[in-house]
Amino acid sequence: MTRITILGAGSWGTALSVVLSRARKPHEISLWAHNSELAEALQRQRENTTYLASVRLPDGIRATHDMAQALSGAQIVIGAIPSVHARAVYTQALPFITPEIIYVSTTKGLEPETHLRMSLVLGQVLAKAGTAEPSKRIAVLSGPSFAAEAARGEPTAVVLAAENVGLASKLQEELSGPSFRLYTNDDVLGVELAGAMKNVIAIAAGACQGLGLGSNPLAALITRGLAEMMRLAAALRARPETLSGLAGLGDLVLTCTGTLSRNRHVGMELGKGRKLPEILAEMRMVAEGVDTTAPLLALAHEHSITMPITEKVDAILHRGQSPKDAIREIMDRPLKRE
């Protein structure tokens, strides 16, 4: 029986613990929570009332705040933590890891200070511990997957990407279940970029809906947003087909249209005229697009890639531009060939 540790007891980490408890192969699952009170409540009440209410935690899942206890005997470690905290949590885990552990990152964002993807952040942390060729032990999981729906057992299809093809295949067999279908991919770069970029476009989509706009602008935004994503991905040498798959187009459509999308929610409230600090103050979960926009734009500038939608989202979030003015300026850009 494989021992799995999930780092992060937010909505997705909690949902994954439930989803993997139904996998075709049996697992022992530990769920690590940064907050000790949350860990105690999870263990006692068997429900994450803060981040994933109305979903029962199976009895076999052990929730804990103790990192040593969480990682004891772990064979697979799954990171489900916000990008801004990922390096600190992985560093905290270092004293308790063994060379044989396999890692799966599920975080959809870039590290704000370094602009690095999460697999690279994890790789740097593991290299400090002396792990040889850490990238060969790291996979990423991404795709259209709202936590609540996956936890309820609704059919969910995601992508598991790893440079090590054998590792991806092994994890595919290990983690798949009756309602959780995994496709493998070796384009880690493309999968991670797509997961980060789609959150930014979703903020723009939400802003359109917050302004009361209809289906025409939303369809245009999703399409042109995908074009931006593909331009940057191509410049960084990701594969175009990755962006047209589950991790790219699939997750983009979900995040831009689904009512459970946190990034879309932020955009909707901005479109209604509310201020960002006020919106974030009342949210219990992280909207990754807020912290990803600036580093994503910096990456684009480094590679001389134009990303007008991302630029306007950054202006709305960090420079106080109104969503209405941002849309007008995008529409007024010089006409061009598609």
C-alpha cells in the first residue's frame, strides 16, 4: 500500500485526499495543514468547514499539523499550497524527506519574487538537500478541476506531466480512480505555464461579467486569452498542443466560466467597482491569478512577448485602472491580422 502525504489542507488539498482515497489502488493518506487548529478540526470533525464544507473526510485519512508525522514513511508527496508559500513549506519538509520520495506539484502559479514555475522551485529546494537530478522525481498535475466537484465524485480529467515518462506512467496508474482520469504528458513547462496563465485571463473574464457584458466579449476574451498563452508558451519552447489540451484550453474555459472560480470571482467584484484589498479580505481561499499577473508579465517582457489582456489585468490589479477603461483601450488597439 502506497503512503501519500498531501501538503496543504485548503480546498484542493482536501479534495485530493478524498479523491485519492477512492483510487483504484489502495493508499495510506496523510493531510498536512499549516494551521494547527484546522488540522485538529479535520481530524476530529472529518470535515473541512473552512475550505470544503459538506464533504466528509474518509476515516482512513490522517490530518496533522506535525510535518514529521505527516511525512513519516511517505512515498509520494503532493504539494497543494499557494505559490507564494511553496518554497517555505518545501523547505520546512526537507529534514523529513528521503531520497526515494516522488513529488507531485498541483500549484497553478509562479513564485512572485523569482518568476519560477513550481517544479523549478521544488527542484531548487531538493537540490539543497543533495537530491541528484531532482527533476526526474518531480511531476505536475493540472487541468480543469474544481475541488468541490472532484471531491463529490463528479467525472474529472486532468494532466499529469513529468520529464521522466516512466514516472508519469507510474503515477497515472497509482492515482487514477473511477471518477478521476489522468492523462500523461512530458511537457512540464507547457502544463505549468498554462495553469498559471489561465488564472490571469479568468480575472479579465470575471471583470467583463461584473460589468454586465454578455457572451460576445467573453468568447472573444477566452479566444484571445488563449492566443496570449500560446505566444508566451511558444517563446519559452513549450509545445502548442499542450495549450490546446486539458491544462490549457480545458482549464481556461472552466476558470473563465465556472461559478466556483476564485479568479473569476475577483474579476467580477472588480468589474462591479469594488477595490482589490476589500475583495481579498473577505476571501478565505487564494486567487492565484492576483499574485501571478506581475511575474507573468515580467516573463513576457523578458522574451519580448506582447500580452495585452495580461497587461490590462495588471493595470486593474496594481495601478488602479478601471475595468471599463481597460476594455476600451484593448478595443482601441491597432487593427491586425488574427
